[in-house]
Amino acid sequence: MTANKLLRTNRRTASKKVSQRRRHLRVRKRVTGSAERPRLVVTRSLRHVTGQIVDDAQGKTLVSASTMSESVQPQGNKTDQARAVGEALAKRAREAGITQVVFDRSGYRYQGRVAALAEGARSAGLDF
């Protein structure tokens, strides 16, 4: 989304999204995924959290998990759901032969649901 399009909506929301997009681009300058070590991307909304493992060299998503998928049946609060998504993502990654990833927090702070997803993935055997 362009900054102009965001600014036409609610100013407070727009400025938060523009700031988050800037932080994400700043992180992405340094973090890239390869075939040996793909990138684990976290996407967060008010209701859901999604994790994807992406190979940037090919531009393909290798594995994904979300609170919206039927195979992940999250229970509890949103932090517990994020932890369950991280565990499911790590399980699918191990089945696909992926053991090491680079963590991309997408401009979000490493706290709450983002940290819970990372901890869940680590506890299930993913190394980053």
C-alpha cells in the first residue's frame, strides 16, 4: 500500500501502518531467506496470526500455518493461539526437511503474540 492511500483513511491508523511498513522494510534490508535457511515471516491481525516459511531465492512459500486453518485448532487466548501456530508451523517444516530459519518479525515488536509464535516454533524443534 502506498502512503497516500493509507493517509486517506483514518490518520492515526494510517500513521501506525506507515510506521510499521517502514520498520518492516528496514528489517528486510538485512533479513533474506535462502534455500538452506529460509525466512519465517509473522503476520498479525486483530483476530489472527499467520506464520510462513519463505524461500526468497525462488519466491515461494514452503510451509505455512495460521489460526484460520482447520488443521490448527487453537484454544485459549490469542497468545496461546500464536504458540499453537508456531508449533504447527515447526512440525510442518520438519516434515518438509527444514530445520533452520531466519526470523522476520515484519516490523512488529518482539513481544506478545510474535514472541509466542517464535517460542512455539523453537520448542517444536525449529532453530533460529
